[in-house]
Amino acid sequence: MHAVEWARLNRLRAKLRGVGRAYKQVVGVPDYDAYCAHMAEHHPGEAPLTRQEFCAREIDRKYGKNGPRCC
């Protein structure tokens, strides 16, 4: 492959990752990779939650006692 083709392929991959992130936000699936990137950038001294802990926290946040409600 030529360099131009690789560049196009990389742009397409980046767009598809963005579409995937947007889809996850719409359907309410927590994005663990984004959380880890945020922790590494903004909280380098803190250990991130495990994937299981992160998902449990997000489910509790969404459906728990203090989660979003319509009424």
C-alpha cells in the first residue's frame, strides 16, 4: 500500500471509532477505554477501576437509587 492509502485507511478507522463511541453513548454502554484514557491523562497517580468495577459503577449510576429518573 502507498502512504496515501494508509492515511485514508487510518482516517476511516478514526471515523469508525468515533461512530462506535457515539453509538455506545446513545444506547448507554459505558466506554471503559475512554475512562482509562481520561484517568491516565487527568489522574495519573490514581489506579483506574477494573473493567468489572467500572461497569458495576456505571450500572449503579444509571439504575441505582440516585440515578436518572423521569418522575
